[in-house]
Amino acid sequence: QVQLQESGPGLVKPSQTLSLTCTVSGGSISSGSSYYSWIRQPAGKGLEWIGRIYTSGSTNYNPSLKSRVTMSVDTSKNQISLRLSSVTAADTAVYYCARYYDILAGYYNFDYWGQGTLVTVSS
Amino acid sequence: DIQMTQSPSSLSASVGDRVTITCRASQSINKYLNWYQQKPGKAPSVLIYAASSLQSGVPSRFSGSGSGTDFTLTISSLQPEDFATYYCQQSHSAPLTFGGGTKVEIK
């Protein structure tokens, strides 16, 4: 059973960089057919896709955040990481990591999610 | 970007009711459409993929239909555990996008 666990500071000051790590257990992140994504959700609002990374290191980012986002992968630790720079209060949200899996010949879905971690941007 | 529009944004229903939620894409996404259920304080979980395929372990009262730009999620007989928020998500192309959500509440 694949499990994902987000970790990182729960409080970040404005203009600083948010850094989160997602540790994957129950399987190697290097196994084929999977990307890993970060998704966030402000309190009481909907889901926003931040970006995805393949285990080769190739990435796609949401254009709305692209200038501030960096994702990386460490296959030796079975981890993916997110860095979001120059944060403001608008970046306050629950941040999820999720596996984006090719379930059916090119049809992908988010089949495993972490429990989410609340990041608050405040001085 | 492909915009996903869900309706209604909320609905009230009783146990045993048939519930239908719609999702419209701003351009054709063929059948690259997933549905998720989210309960308060929890991560979303996938119900339907490829517009109409039931994810393993999901009860058969959930079904999906549609292709192109118009999609539907149907719960044939609403159960107490189904009161939650539902999201559609297009997997056609990046940036991946979600609908705004439909909150299903108890009448």
C-alpha cells in the first residue's frame, strides 16, 4: 500500500521561501507510470494544482506559479520536494502531495494522496 | 488553460435520493476526466477515471458519463457517508485543473 507523507514548517514569513517534502513509502517512486504532484487548497476553497515531477526530474508547473516554484526528486530517499519562493498570505493553504498514476493507457488520476499539511504565511 | 465549471456549487439531498452533478470543460477533453470525493479535513479520493470507469473499491452507486466537454457524476442512491464535496479534474493537458466543487449536504 503506497503512502505519502508531507512534512515541513507550518509557519512561513512573508517574502520567504516555503519548503515541503513528501516521503513515499510502500513502493519505489522510480517505478514506471507515475508522476508526483503538489496540490494546494486554501481554507474553504477548491483545489489548485501546483505542478508535477517525473522521477527523471522533468517537471511541469502551473503557469500561475511557475516563476516561484521549484520541484525536485530524490529517488534514493523516495522523496519529492517543493519550494515556493516570495510567499504572501495568499499562499496560505493545505498542501498535498499526490501520486499521478497512469491507470489506463494514458488516462491518469491522483490515486494516492498525503494527508496534507497546513502552511500559514504570516509574520 | 482548460477551465472546469461544476454545477451546482451545492445541493441538499436526502438519503436514498438520486444525485447528479455536472462538469463542463472549456474545450474538448475527450474522456480525460476524473471525479473525486473530499470529506472535511481529509484528502480527496478518486471515484471515477476516464469519465466513466469506476476506481477499484468505489461503490457501484457512483457512476460517470460524458465525453468532449460535458460530464456527469451520478450517485444512484445517496448514503449517509456520501455527504461530502465532489470535484471534477481534467487530465487532458497541463496545467491540470479542477472544477470548483459541489458540496452535497443533508436535507
